[in-house]
Amino acid sequence: MDEWPEPVERVAAVVRARGIDARLEEFPEGTPTAAAAARAVGCVPVPNISRVLFERGLLEWELVWAGAGSETHMLGISPIDLARVTQAEIVDIVEA
């Protein structure tokens, strides 16, 4: 396997250091937007999530996808691991 680009390798290093079971994948067609990323991984896009606040509803999913250092790399990770590694605050967000 070729080496990851340096920003992607930084993501991979954090995942390895924390002992997280995650998927780091490259999508040559690119994932520069939420819609493009959703198409690439075969899911529906959700609004961008702040790295500080984490919508509690995301915990219901088995796997979520996040950008991983480039416009062609994505990280598939459990939402609880994503919240843990980003030190996110789990909150209930409702639309009025």
C-alpha cells in the first residue's frame, strides 16, 4: 500500500494511538462536500456537526463517516468513538 498523505497519516496516527477500530478509506472521485462524501460511502448526508457539540441522535448509528485529512479520504468510525476522540460534548439538539 502507498503511504497516506501527511494530513491523512495524522488522522490514522490518532486512531491507532487511541486503539480505535475504524476504517480509513480513499475515494478517488473525491469527497469535498457532504453530498459528495455521502454518495461515495453510500449514505445520506446529515448537517455538518461541530467537533465540540455532537447531536445525540448520531449515537443511534453503527457507523458514521468523517473527513480524514484530504478531499479524497474518509474515516468510518462508531459515533461513540468519534465523540470520544474529539472530546465532543453529547447534547440533545431539537428544532423549535
